[in-house]
Amino acid sequence: MATAGHRRAIEDIESRPDPRRQRRLTERLVKVVGVLLVAAICASIVGAPGFMSRTEYQSLQVFGVLLFAAYSLFVTAHSRSTHVDLERAYSAHLEELSQRLRTMAYRDSLTGLYNHRYFYEQLAHEVERSIRYGQPLAVLLMDMNNFKEINDTFGHIVGDKCLSLVGQVISRQIRGSDVGARYGGDEFVVILPNTGIDEALATAEKLSEAVASAAALHPGEEAVKLGISVGVASCPDDSRSAGELLHVADQRLYDVKASRKIGRGRADVA
């Protein structure tokens, strides 16, 4: 099902002018001008002998022929120029549509992060690269704290705003080489290339603190307090498989959530 963001993008694409239609209109206009010009020349030549001398009439004929020849040259040059311009415009138009469709295919419209599909593709690629070149790789799997209570208390509209806010925080905090994605529901993931476990844990702590300080939504008189729990796994220390690496991060995330529920710990990162 298309989201509101995707529907807006599709409507914007459909509203763009079609270069082929513009080309047809231009060609019709040139043809109309040509027909009117030929009609005017023929009418002048046919009606002129009654009130012109032979020399003037021959001059008019020559002028008509030259004018028509000039028009023919103009049409030829215009057609070539118009064809090139329209082809360029059409190619640019297709490239823009292609880019928008790629964005729709790989981006989550609510948070602006990459989606689940893109994350899996990049994780497999980064794990393979990590093993091939002997470079460390880390994965952060995050889950929002008490998100069900937020939805139940404030409604799903506020819940969506909270998800969007967390997505913005993640985008601002990670590096350009990192890949942030919405994993599903209230879960997020970040791929950290060339990152060891200690640096990954520090990044997880930074993200947790940034989300906690970004709780700035105020429906009515109440502020919504946000928080995330984070599970961290590294390659090749924890696993050399993309699926297993994600499983380790998920298990550590589960341990953090379980510890918070039974009150044995307050750490948000493991």
C-alpha cells in the first residue's frame, strides 16, 4: 500500500509536463503558420495580375518563392533544434523520474531513513567487504522504549511523529559512510563500516542520549519522553554472517529490554 509520502511523490511526477506533448504542440503550430503563409502567397499571386504590371507581378512571384524557401529552411532548422532540445528535456525528465522511483523503493517515507530492503542489501555487502579486507564492522539494532504506551496514551499520530523524530536524530548523529534504516515498526538499525566494538558502543550511547534529549513533542500539556534500547554486534568478532550478526544484535537488544523490565539495570546499550 502506498504511503502518503509516496502518493505525493507520484502525484508530483504525474503533474510534470510531458516533453512529447510539448513537441506535438510545437509541430502543429509550425504547420499552421506554414499553411497560412502558403495561402497568403497563393492568394497574392492569383489576385495580383488584375492591378499589377507584368514586371511587378514577376517580382511578386520571385518574392513568394524566396519567402517560401526561407520558411522551409526555418522549419528544417527549427525541427532539428526543437528535436534536440526536446530529446534532452525528455532524457532529463526520465532520469528525474527514475531517481524518484529509486528513492521511493529504498526510503522509508515516514522517517526519511533507508528501508528494510535496502538495509539487508547493504548489510550483506558490508559484511562481505569486512571479511575480504579485514576491516571491522558493527551493527546497531535499536528499539524505542514504551512505544506502545505512547500510542495508547497520545494516539498514533503522535506515535508517528515520535518515529519521525527518532529518524531525524539518527540521521544527524551518524557519519556519511554509515547506513541508518528503519527496520520495522519502532525498530531502527545502523550499519557502521570500519568500526570496532568499542567505537560502536560509544556511538550507541551517543544515539541513546541524543534521542532522550530530543523529546520535544507537546500534545496538550504533556511532553512525550523518548528513549531507545540498543543491541550491538560486530564482525568478525561476533559473526561472519549477515544473518547471524543481526541475530546477535537482536539477542543483546532483548537482554537490555528484559533487564529494564525486571528492574535489574538501567543501561540502554549492550
